[in-house]
Amino acid sequence: MLYQLHDWQRSLLRPASDWAQGLASLYTNPLSPLSYSPLSRRIAASLELAHRLGKDYEKPAWRIDSVETSAGTMEVRVTTARSLPFCNLLHFQKHHASRKNVDSGPKVLIVAPLSGHHATLLRDTVRTLLSEHDVYITDWIDARMVPLVEGDFHLDDYVAYIEEFIRLLSPSLHVISVCQPTVPVLAAVSLMASRGEPQAPLTMTMMGGPIDTRVGETKVNDLAKSHTLSWFDRNVIFTVPQRYPGHLRRVYPGFLQHAGFIAMNPARHASSHWDFFRQLLKGDDDQSVEAHREFYDEYNAVLDLAGEFYLDTIKTVFQEHLLPRGLWDVKGERVRPHDITRTALLTIEGEFDDISGRGQTEAAHELCSGIPQAHRKHALIEGAGHYGIFSGKRWRSVVAPTIAQFIAAHPSPLAPAAGRRGKASKLDERAKAA
């Protein structure tokens, strides 16, 4: 019932938000007499803030129309390379105005997180990598927009999607996973390696992800461990209201995830909105004001997660730690990261990451014992929080060059020692004992 109540509330707020937006323009438009009243700026600022707090935030556009490359400025067109019920695989195709057959660079698959925000949250990630790489990204679909006839979507299905995308884009593919998908990506590559499939990625870069949540604990970990799975099922999983295509689908609503994001740093968000209000009072329609609008247009745009996927993730990743314990089975197949031998590994963590704590992503190195040490690297980004490792100044100046260098250093599959399939780690031995 909570989802229905929330939907009704948004329906009631929408006209008021639109009214505030329209009225604000009367106090800022130089052709309006109201814009010359003594309190015009304060009234306009108050109305815009009210509009932004009450409006619905739709999925943002990519806004990547061109990119600077070594071959000059290139036009960018976003196309769909593969369409599945819960995800579209997008391709950012580069075209030169006067030159044909320009090399787009190494092929990269960015696996975006399915954790509440749209894939456009990685806009800066895509834009930066596009200058030197041929970029694809997973664009996850809002679960409330997926009809029930399409069936359920479990964590196992997420792994299967990644496998399909890797096969589609192979050979010579580099995979980058950001936050939540580090776990299913590692599972997908592990399963393909165990089967002896030839479409192994050349590299896999894992950024700020919960590979082993028994270390570097955060508030996210604490919440997942402080309640039973049945508690999550009763309290955060709801059915989609009638007006959406996914009517009656059980989901973890995006508005709950958004509330959780805000609750992690309420003072920071309150301060940001206050600074925005003060800038509007000054009449400074400068970069800081526009940056605030752009950030919250993205941050406040959320999507619903399939309920079964959310519960699977809580159980597998945060409560039972099946991957690092060597006990995870995906559709009846055991996930064995030590079987990966032909794919180089780069892990990246932020020094002040409050979502995936320090050590959680680095744990992948112990699991991937079949990858030669010379082809494994870990980078700790000083001064960076969770978002700083894939967006912003540190991403562009430190992280992106690190990834580009790692990709450039691995243009072909690794050649493991003869007869080596990967030695089982201590964790794998414990799994056998279990």
C-alpha cells in the first residue's frame, strides 16, 4: 500500500510544483512587471526551490553529442546493440565528419549499477572513456515499466545478461564494473572461464564494489546485516501501482532507495539546497547554480528494482557472503573465480568510500588466484569518496588514466602457464570443507 500512497502524494504535488515553476518565471522574466518588485528575487528563489523539491524527476538524457579524440572532434550517436526485457545494451558510436574508418579504440563494456539510479549517473565515466575507447554500457530498465509477462528477474538472471553481452561484444573486450555489478560481473567471467568458453574479456576493472562485505563495513553493510531477509521482504518490497506497465510486479521502489541515499548524508544535502537558494537570491545564474540543477536532476531520478533481485543481492552479497566463501551457485553452477586465467584484473577503491568500504573490492585479488600476479593491480584513490572514483575531477585526472593504461597494457588474452587452470585459494578450500 505504501507505493500507492506515494504515487497518490506525487499526483497531488505535481500541479503545485508546476504552478510554482510557472509563477517563478513571472518574478524573473524582465518583461514581467513582477520581476521589478523589491522581493522578486526572494520570491522567485523560494518558488524554484519548492518546484525542485516537489517535481518528478524523469530519466535524464545522455547529452553526449560529440567527443574530442586524437582524430579530432567526433559526433556521437547512441544506438541499442541488444535489447532484453530488463536491460538495453547501448553503444556510443563515434563518427568523424570528414574521415571514414577511424579507429574507435579498444572496445569497453561498462556495466552500470542496478541500485536505484539510472545508467546516466555514469555520464562522466562514458564521456571520458569515449575519447580513447569504443564504449558500450548496460542501461537497466525501471522494473515498474516491465510487464509481468516478462517474468521475474533474479541475481542469477543479471549474471546471465552479463554473459550474453560479453559473448556479443567479444573478442577483444574490456569490462568495467562500477559498484554493485562487480559481484555479478566476477561471477559471469568466472562461469565462462570454468566452462572453457573462448570469449574471455581481456581485462576486468572493478570499481568500488562489494566483493567481500565482511571487511570495510559501512552503513549499507550494517543495514543489510541488522535485519532478516523476511524483514526486508515485508518492509521494503511493494507492488507496482496500476498506472504503470509493470502493474502488480513486486519491486524495491526507487523512492525508498533515494530516501536511503539522502539519510546517509542529510546535512550535506540540506547545506547544498541552502547554498543553491542563496545563489538564487544573489541573482547569480552562474555555474554553481546550474551545477546544482544538473546534479540533482540526476541524483533525484531513480528507478525501481525487481524485488527478487533486491532480496537475492541482500542475501548473497551482504548476509551470507557466498562469493568470498566460495559457496555461490548460479543456476546450479559453482562460481570459481580461481578458474579465471586469461583476463587481467584491476581493482579501484576510494579512500573515503562510505558505500563500498576499503578492502571490499580489493578482495577480488585473493579470489582470482589463477590470474598471474603481474597482471593484477590495485589502486587506492586518495581523497576520493564513492562517486569520486567514477565522476568528477579525480575520476578524470587519476582514475581514467589508470584504467586507460591498464587496458593499453593488455591488448591480447593472457597466456597462463601450461596446465594451469588456477589454484584454489584458502577460501575455496574452506568451501570444500563446508
